Amino acid sequence: MDEQLKLVLVSWGTIGIIALSLALIAWNRMKKKNPNFATLKASPQEQHKAKIFVMGVLCGVLLYAIVLMAIVATMCYKFTPWVIYGICAFWSIMVIAFFVGCLRQK
């Protein structure tokens, strides 16, 4: 069990590093296309795109951490209380609702 948990944590960490690297590459490409991207000089549409991108990355990281918590809890215990799954589901729904709320333009 201990070896499986280490394997899961290492692979999960590798996936996270790759995902964040891809997000940084995407941010760099957007910045190269438009140097005013995510600055006060940008148009309202560009500012909205930047806000969506940043909130998407932050919400993705939060979901990633929540799923990791559920995986580790499942692997560490023979019996995982349903409360842990309920908390993970609740926080996942809250993160998704927060991101959908950010998609609306004021």
C-alpha cells in the first residue's frame, strides 16, 4: 500500500507540474501576441480574457488539490467515511460555481 501511495503522489505531482507549465506557456503566448494583455492599458475584452484565464488556472489548481485529497484519503484508509467524499464534492461544486460566476461579464 505504501508503494502504491508513493507512486500515486509522484505521478499526480508530475501531472500537476506539466499542467502548470502548459498554463505558463499559454500565458506567455498571450503576452507575446498582445503586450498590453492583463494590464490597465488592455481593452475591457482583453482584461476579461485575462481574468477568465487566471481564474481558470486557480480553479483548476483547487480542483486538483481536492481530488488529490480524496485519492489520498481513499488509499490511506481501509474504510473512508462518506463525509470526506461529501466535503470533496461540495468544494468541487463551489469551485466550479465560482469559476462560472467569473465568466459573466459585468
